[in-house]
Amino acid sequence: MRLKPEDYQVATFFGLIVLFSLMERFWPAHRIDRWKDLKVDVLSFAFALAANQAVTILIGKSIGTLTPPFLQAVPAYLSTWNSAGRIVLALFVVDFVVYWIHRSQHTFELMWRTHAWHHSIEHMYWFAGFRTSFMHSLLNNIPVVLIPVVLLRFSPVEVGIGYSIGAVIQFVEHTNCRLTFGPLNWLLVTPDYHRIHHAASIHRGRNLAGTFRLWDRMFGTYVDPAEVPESYALGLDEKVGPRQIPRMLVGV
């Protein structure tokens, strides 16, 4: 039986679940109560997977692989690059676009509604990182789909590799572990870096980057984890009632 790129994506995803669950079990960075919001996290996880799949299919069917005329020279030129170069380029371009989407979510009230559910996290660990609304998934998947497929014309294998890298990034930034990239810490987002972004009050709207810290450094939203206290509250700094959850899940 020949495996498809999607099979590798699924295997990567569940492999990461096992890996990060074990890491958080034996090397936790902070003491957390995993059981406090477990039902909500399970609901959010199932909703996030379904919403992500639906949004990806919706965007793919709506846009297809048609490249606008003014951009047609770009994929022709980039087709001469090797896969590694194209994937690295996609990571930087997608992350740059997502940074500005994320920044708008912390700037404008209407956009904040698409993102507020993600900030209801009070106990940071990989599972809680999947609290995303439908509108949040829609906004973020537009560049995630359009840039690799339409602009760069990724092959199915390249799409699978890109997805796997994106999954690793998602797990890393939300995990309850002390992870470091050593000399690359100045460039890459680490769990302690992203955790600051989820603070209930201090530095909200800072450390917006998802993968590369350089966007925060360049555009004035950078906070050095070394200058932040070890312990601080996470979340919205307000109680989320059961009646608010359906609206927040949709992101309106």
C-alpha cells in the first residue's frame, strides 16, 4: 500500500500528540490544572480540527490553483528553486502575513472577536493551544493555503512537509515545557516567548509572531522573556460564561 502525503500529515500530528504529552508529563515548565477545563479543551480541539478541514476545503475550492496574471511570473521563477528553499520562503511569507492578521485581531474590536476564544486559555499546554474560533481558522488559513498552493504551487509532498512543520510550530509555542533553540532563540518563537502573549494583563498584544521573532522586533511588539516575571496569570482577566462559548467558538 502506497502512502499519500495526507497519511504522513496524520502520522506527524498524532506523533506530536504523543511526544508533547510525554514531555509535559515528565518535564513541565509550570504547575497547571489540566482537568479544570478539560471538557472545554476537548470540545475546542474537535471543533478546531473540523473547522480547519472545512475552511481549507472551502478556500481550495473557491480559489483553486489559479494565479492572478500580475503574479504569474513569480511561480515561474520560483519553480527553479529546490524544495527546501521554497518551503523556507513559504514559512517566512506566511508568518509575515499571519503576524499582521494577528496584530489586527489585537487592534480592532471586530477582529478581536475572532481571536478572543484563543485568549481564554488560563492553563497553557499543547491541548489548550487548539482553542480557535471558526473565523480565526478562516482568516489564518487564507494565507496558509493561498501562498503555498497558488503563489508557490507546492507539490502534494511539499504541502505535506509544510503542514508538518506548521504542526510542530503550533505544538512548540503552546507547550508547557522549557524548550530552547540555543543560538537561534533570537529568531524563533519559544514557549516562554509565546506564553507572554497569553498573559491576562501584562504585555497583551505583544509577542505576536507565530514562528519568527523578527517581526516583533521590527514592528515594535517585542518583549524579552528574560525581563518578565516567572509567574503571571493567563487568560482574558474576566470570567467566560457558558452562554458566551458558542458565540466565541464561531468568532463573532
